[in-house]
Amino acid sequence: MVDKVLRIALVPSYSFAGENFGDGSLYATALILMEYFKKCIASTKYTSVDYFFEMKPAEVTNDDLVCYMLANQNRSIVAKKAPGQAIGGSGSTFYSKVDSAVISEIYIDTTAGDGNRYKLVANIIFHELMHNRLDAGPTIWLNVHNVVNGVLTTSKPITSYMDMSAADAAAMRRGLTHPRKQYTGGM
Ligand SMILES: [Zn+2]
């Protein structure tokens, strides 16, 4: 069997000191995401999962996932690409028709002060990456806000108390079978 790595590109675009979320925090968040995604890649074409903080735009394929980590909503790439588009409280995912690509982003300031901030950031990223593959146009495979037994698949605010459920993993697994062009303009 040929090795196929699911590559998660996290793009930290904020001041580490200003947001009090630096290298160690990013690493802790990435490890939680790895635990989640290891459970999601079963029975997919992916044989392993890895994370990257400095992937180059030219390296990104439709089989990868990209999430921008922005300081706050004012830095939203989605808002710039789609003026008037309502953005989410802690993150947004949007299909840019101009780019024919999906943009996933989270706002790191909204997680400040949480008792388990690494987990909260990981949970928000995971939620946005489910939108990325499942219901941010052009094709809707599954409504991420309406999944039976979903925990991170919810329309409720994401918290650090939430843990990926089997239903969440199944949803992401389904998403992983649908490659989607990732927006690389902010990398
Ligand atoms: Zn959502």
C-alpha cells in the first residue's frame, strides 16, 4: 500500500506574544488534532496524518487541509474575499468562487483565558475543517451543524469541554473522501 499522508497545514498569522499563544501552544494544539484525525482516517486513502506550520502554497494539494489562525475577526480573510458575508464567532469557512477554493480560518483572541485553551483551539479548527470538506460549497455532502450524536458537529459554540464523538469522526471521514481545493493566498 502506498503511503498517503493527510497533511494539515496550520497557518499562524498573529503575534505569538500579543496573543499569548506561541510555539508550545501550537504544538499542543497540533497533537490534539493528530489524535482526532488518526481516528478519522480509518478506511480512507490516507495512511497517516501530519501537521505543518510553514507549508508553502505550491506544496498544497486538494488532498490537504489548510486553516488560517488569525488574531481576530478584523483580520478575517473570508470577510475580505466576501464583503458582507457573516463570519462565525470563533471561526469561519467559506468557498471563494473567485479562487475556486475553500478558506478556513479561526480567531485566536476568542480563546484567550480558557482553562484548556489548546483543546479549545483544536476543537474550533476541527469544526472549521469539517465545514471545509463537507458543506462549504460548491457541493454540500453533509450539514456540519446537524449531525445525530454530533459534538463538534454542532451549531452551538465550540468549547474545550467537547471531545470528538464517533459521529464527528464519521462525518470527517466522509469529508476526507472529497478532496477540495484549499485557499493558499494567505500562506
Ligand atoms: Zn460551524
